[in-house]
Amino acid sequence: MAVRVECYPEEALIDQVISIQVLNLVPCSSVTVSAWVEQNGKHFGSYGHYTASENGRVDLSKECAEPSGMYVGVESMGLFWSMVSVPGQRSGQRLFQSEASKPLAFEIRVYEGRLSWDDLWVEAFEDESGIKVGCSEEKLLARKIVLRSYKGPDVSRIVVETGRIRGTLFIPAGLRHGETRPGVIDMFGSRGGLLEMRAALLASHGFVAMALGYFLYKDLPTELSFEYEYFEEAAQWLQSQPNVAPGGIGMVGVSLGAQISVYMGLNCPLVKSAIGIGHPPTFGVGTKFTKAGQIVPSQSLQNIVIVNHKDDMKSMQMDFELEKYFSFNTSHTSPLLFIVGSEDTMVKASDVTKWLDTLSDSDRSMVEVAVYQGAGHLIEPPHAPLCAISYHKSLRGLMNYGGTTKPHAVAQEESWKRIRDFLWNTLGKRYTKCRL
């Protein structure tokens, strides 16, 4: 019988654990199980080494990957979170999905023997873009395509262009007239543009979520200059949607988006829950944020050091001034959740926790801080590859964001559950069901 790969389910959400089994192998033989994916011309790959069982089977949820591969031990999703950029491309590639309606097609391949990275990718054939994407066919035993999506199949995707607001709204599947769910605005960082992936995944888990553009997107600002009123308008618009539960919305942001999310949680009455990933409660260097025409203090340029390394690599060291941190608003403060990686090269956990020491006991009770050991700056939804190095548009060079592959993967899985639980706990009591 021919060797075959079985994956279940073959189509799944990106945060869903899937089963991968290889059947009909030579008993006790050595094999290489690899994965690769292409996204907007960028190619990523991974591999694990396994020994087939006596009945000729490799089950990634039961068998241990050997140390000679890219991950080790029993790792059902190791092929996904261990991926790295395939050689021959520009350095600093990041696997993400701007438009969430398009699934990522991962190809699972099984090869005879223990192949190395050079075997898999250097002796490769070229596709139309000239990128080397795979091994020669002679040792290929089987292959299978797996589709993984940020947006569930029946989640609605609506492009938003109303007033100044630019973004994409995602509505959970099956909501009928009169049914509401918590509303959440999601924002990414200073790379700009619009990334829909986390908002789409939140909607796939029951939230009415809007990916909000605010920088380097369509007719929005091209400089780091923002108005409180824009984000307030976005919150008001989302709250007004018929499927959004009354009583307030949530905000989630990473890096620059985290700064805005937390500030809005501290100052906007409509924001009842705010999550900041990878930044303390202060505006960073170069960010001009105004409220009612008044500039909100931001960190000073003299407190930042850009370290230049070889190969155009940069790292950032910041000494955050505590006096420029956000203040608790006596009339409104939402519950806050901070998520920080211990190996984040841009932000230290102490940059967040030292703020807690300035708060009263009652204010401190509104704040949760989760520090994940071994995680870097870019903490994404589960099973995404670690992006420790990426091109930074503003700094015009490769930025070291930190993180170690396996601990970062654990952090992404655990923090994703914590994010959803936090939003449900702070917003979920407001949703309504249809009355028949």
C-alpha cells in the first residue's frame, strides 16, 4: 500500500490543533515530515525527524520528534510554530495574513530518511517567483494540503469606510436579529496597514470584532500622529452596530496598538475592557497623540538607544520615564490586561510592573499583568511561527524583537486563551440571545 498522510480536520481555524498521521510506512523506518507554506510570495518551511512504529505509522500527537529536526518531543503542532523563512529570500520575513478571508494552504510532505534543511531547501526546484520551495522528488513518499484560516467559514467580513473610520468588521456566524455579542476593536503596531487576522479569529470565537486601520492605510495618517477622537469615533460606530452588545466595547492592541488600546481603556467611557500586548502604559518615542487638541505626553527621544548590529540588524533599548506613564482616570477606567514576553528586546516586564507600584490598591485591582517566559515582542495567535527578526519601516532596517521558538509558541497558545477569557469576563455578561 502507498504511503499516505492523513490530517484531521483538513480545514481548520489557525488556532485549532489538528491530527497529522503518516500511514503505510516501512516499520521502524526513519522519515522526515516537513511543511511549507507560501503567503504573498514569501515562503516558510519546517521539518521533523521521526521513526515509524512497528505497524508503519507516525502519529505526531503521540510520537516523539527527534532532536535532529526543528523541534523535539511530542508536538502535534510543531510543524507550524517551528517554521522559518526559506533560504533565498530577503531577511526578516513574517508570516501573517492581511486579508483574513484567504486561508493559508500548508503542504505536509513525507520523505524517506532523515533529511537536513539543506537537503530539503537547497537542492530545491524553483517556482515562478524563483524562490526555492522544496526538495527533489526522489525521496518524496506522500504529500497533503491542509487549509488553515483565521476566519471561520460562516463569519461575515464587511469592509468599513464610514466617516474617517477605515477597517474591516467581522460578525460571528449565525447571529439572528436581536442577538448580540461583545464588540472588540483590534489594532496592530507601527508597521501600519491593516492586519485582519486577530479580529477575524476573535469573531470566529463569538466576538463582533473590527480590525481598525489607523496608520499607513488608505487615506489615514502616514506619520505617527493620531487623535483620540478618531478612536472614540470608531468605538461609537462599533457600539452602534445592531449585533454588538450594549454597554461598552473592548480594545486589543499590540505594540503601538497596545499604547492606544490602554490609553482608550483609561480615558474613553465606551471602552470597558482593554488589552495591551508588548508595551507599557505610555506613548512611545515619536508618537504624537492628541486629545481635544492637547498633546498627551510621550517618551523622550534621549531615552531611547538604537543599537546597530551586523547585517543591518538593529535593536532598541528604552529607558521609560515613569512620570510620562498614563494616569488612572478617576471617572473612568476599564479593566486592563498587559501581556509581555520576558525576552522582548523592546519592552521589559518591569516596565509594566513598576507602574503598578504607583497605583492605589483599588486601581491595582483593575490591572492584570501576564509575563511569558521566553516570549519575544510579537506575540500572535497560536501556532504562528516566531518572528524574532523583522523589517521595521520606520527605522528602515531589520529589528530584533526577541524570543525563543518553543517558549514563544507556548506563550502564544496560553496568552490567546487568556485574551479571550479576559474579554468574555469583562464584556460577556452584556450579550443577548434572540427571543423566539
